Amino acid sequence: MVFDTLPHAALYEGLHPHFAKAFAFLRAVDGTQALGRHDLAGDECFALVQAYDTKPLSEALFEAHRKYIDVQYLHSGCETLLWTPLAAMREETMAYDESKDAALWRLIPESTPLRMSAGHFAIFYPQDAHAPCIEWQRREAVFKVVVKVAVGDIFP
């Protein structure tokens, strides 16, 4: 897991062949992008532009992916994301669904809160369970982009 701000993104571009494309797209985000999918390199790298209101902690679940790395970037608003190693997950609420590239688990108290505000990004790898979209101090409107980067051959 990586947590940083967009001005430092160049430090991470070498971690994956598609990260340079991902961060180039994120640098151009100005809040006017159409919601939905934007292809950057077909199914290998694409952006999901989202607008939503954060939710209470009581509604949150951990998720993890196998085929894609998430690069989650907050353009506006504030939210909390929870992070914990995937190995710590105990109570599965949805078995891994290949079509959704996701499995879900109930929250556990042994997690790290990431307070995300405009300009922050987080990179979640397959070994990172994460619970996004959670209220920070109150319910808030968020404009966010999640770039999905195919894991490819970088993990066994």
C-alpha cells in the first residue's frame, strides 16, 4: 500500500509499467470529467470516474482484488479509507467474484485509517484489503478517480 499526494506521484511511476499512464490521467483531472470508465490502455489500465457521498463506518466493508491494482485519487471532498493486510481478514461476506474482481469482508478493529483529502492518492495491491468511501468527520460529496491497473506478471 502507498499513500501520498499527487505532486509526489513520479516517485511511484516505476513500480508498474502502466503507472505513468495512470498518474498522467490523474494529473489532468479537474472535476469536469464524465463519470464512468475512461480507457487508458484497454483492460490493462482504465479509470473509473466517480461522484458519491461518503457513508457511515457502519456501512463499510473491506474489499480486495486479484486482477487489478487500485490507484485511488481524491480530486475533491474528504473521506476515510481503512487499510489492513489481506491476511488479517476473518469474516468473508462475499466470496471472490471473478467478474467483479472482488471479495468482501466485515470490518476488523485492527486496521489503519487513511484520511484522504483533495490531492491524495492511495495504491492498493492484491495483498491490501481496503474499505473506501467512509465519512471522515461528516457525510461529504466526493469526486474520485480509481485507476484499475492490471496486475500482470508483477505478482506470482
